[in-house]
Amino acid sequence: MGVRASRNWAVPVMILLTTAACATPYSYSFHLTNDGAEHASKAGGREALEDADVRAELLVDPTGQRAILIDVTNKTDQLLQVQWTSVTMTRSDGLTTTPRPDVDVGWIAPGGKQVVRLIPFILPPSGSAARAVEGQRVELEVPMVVRREPKRYRYAFSVHLQGL
């Protein structure tokens, strides 16, 4: 009985040591900073920005879905083309990525809406690499052809971390 009891203490100690060595995990929140942005009414909700031609609803989720979710609504009476192969995301530290839709998407009909998941979008879940992203500004640039004219929509976000 004495040998068995002395071994049982090793399991809790190992668990304690393992969890103590792990870096703090973080969750990210992204908030639109553009003038006129509609902020999410609840955590995990989409934020929106629109003009006379286009409405975009966005959710940036680097740890859950590991994607940028964007719903684009064509408010015009003409076809709208989003140039998905030219979308970029640039952080204030200069890092630029090129997320792409996870499915083939086409033109958006007048009054229509297209729901797109842009991948990959992954940020570090913990440690100093995650903390380095805190407070940065991120800009998602989405080129479109609106009313037969090229236009670049820029969605600016502030990035914040919260320990889990």
C-alpha cells in the first residue's frame, strides 16, 4: 500500500508542472475603426460598413474558425465583381497576407449577397508572438468592380487580446 500511495502523488504533480510551463492562451478581438462602422452588438458578432453601393459585414476570427468571414451585399442595380485573388490583409508591423475564399465565388447580382470565408488567417494563440499583435492596426483591402469602375474597399481594424 505504501508504494502505491507514493506513486499516486506523481500524477497531480506532473499535471501541475505541465500547466505551469504553458504560455497563457489568448483570444483576439477585432473592431472596425472606419468612420461610420457598425459595431457588433454582442461578442462574436459581425461588424459592418457600407456606402451607397456595397455593404460588408465582417468577422475576423484567427483562433476559432481561423478565417475572415465577409458578407458582401450589392446595393446597386448592376453586377458587382469582387476581385478575390487580389484581397490583402496588412498589419501595422508591415506583415501582409493574402487570404483567399475557401470556395469558388463569382459575381454578385444586383441586390444579391455573397457569403465568403477567407482563409488562411491564423495568429499565434499564446506567448510573446501573440502579445506582439496587441494594439496593432490591420487593414483588409478588397478590390471590387462597382458600376463598371474599379474601387478598393479598405476595412481597418484594431486588434486586442484577452487572456483565457
